[in-house]
Amino acid sequence: MIRKDFLRKIPLFSDLSDDELGLILTSSQQMHYKKKNIIIFYEGDPGDYLLVVLSGKIKVVLLGEHGQELILAILGPGSYAGEMSLLEGGHGQLLS
């Protein structure tokens, strides 16, 4: 269960009211992924959700033309990706 106090610690959500945080939580979906090479989304996929890391780590990579990985970021708890989708009316997806 995700709590408002966790979201409030994330700068993106820190100035929101309890009601606004509640709306985010009710429209969000918590997903669990097992540790391994699981692809959550591909480059070029529609950006219609926000990912918030609750626990664990997410590696953000681009694949080179010969399949080599270029690591762009390692996201840990409290990190997020896809924030630009919020401006386009997307929905949130919380990860742990």
C-alpha cells in the first residue's frame, strides 16, 4: 500500500494537498516486478504514464545498433520517469 507521506517526499509531489495526493493514489496502479531483465517500456512507446520507484532499482538504457546497452540512469526509491506525460493528461503507474 502506497502512502501519501511517501509521495510527499518526492519533489514532484511535495507541494500537493492531501486531496490532490489522494487523487493521484486512487488513479494509480502499483506494479511488482521480479528482479531480472524485464522491459517495462521501449523507446518510442507512448508516454501516457508516470513511473515512481517505491523500492528496488530500475536501469534506464538505450540499445545501440549492435545491441550494446548505454546506461542513461539508475533509478532508486523515490525516483520517477515519464513526468512529461503528466502534462499530457496521462495516468500514473507506481512500481515496487
